[in-house]
Amino acid sequence: MTDAKPAPDGRPSLFSDLMAVSRAAHAAGRHEVAYHTLVAAMHAAAEDADAPALAQVVHEAEAQIARIDRETPSHRLSTASASGRQHPGVYAMLVRQALAHAEMISPRPASALTDAAAALRAASEKR
């Protein structure tokens, strides 16, 4: 994991700490805690105007939902559970929101964000 840059106003960024908590919670099977902490990390990155950190959020969100879908497909945050409620899922929404924040920082997001957006569109088209 790379450290996020300091916030524009000089305050230390909370991004790295939040990402570490999200990963630890996810590894412990505390998926809701992991998700909400990942959302907080996204907001920290957005406040810091840190597009590379937002790319990390996208990557982590994709990794977390892939594990949930693979290991606990009946979990309420899983893609299957969300589909049953006619919803794309909170992780898909998190990816979209992180991409939107990155787009606001730079009209041309990093290639990792562009690739993630393409993958998200492809997954949405399958539904």
C-alpha cells in the first residue's frame, strides 16, 4: 500500500489508516465494517484530491466484493443478494462514486480508473 499525500490544507491524510482498517475488517469477515470504512477512505481521498488513492479504493472495492461473492454469496452485501433486490449493490455504487470523484479531480482519470469504469459498464450491461 502506498501512503496518500497530505491533505491540501496540510492536515495528515486518514486515507492509509482507513484502508488498513477496511482490509483488516474484511479479512476478519466483518464485511459491513470493511465496506463503510472503505467508503470513509474514499471520502478522505476525495477531500485530499488524490486520484491515485481513489484508484486504490476502486481496486479494493472490486477485491472485497469478489471475495464476498466467492466465499459468502448469501451475504447481504453480495452481488447476488443485491440483484435479488433489483439493485447493483453497494460495492458497485462505491466504485461509481470513486470514479466520479476522480473525474472531478481530473477530467481525464488515470488509466486504472478508466479500466475500472469499463469493467463496471461491462458488468452493468450483463444485467
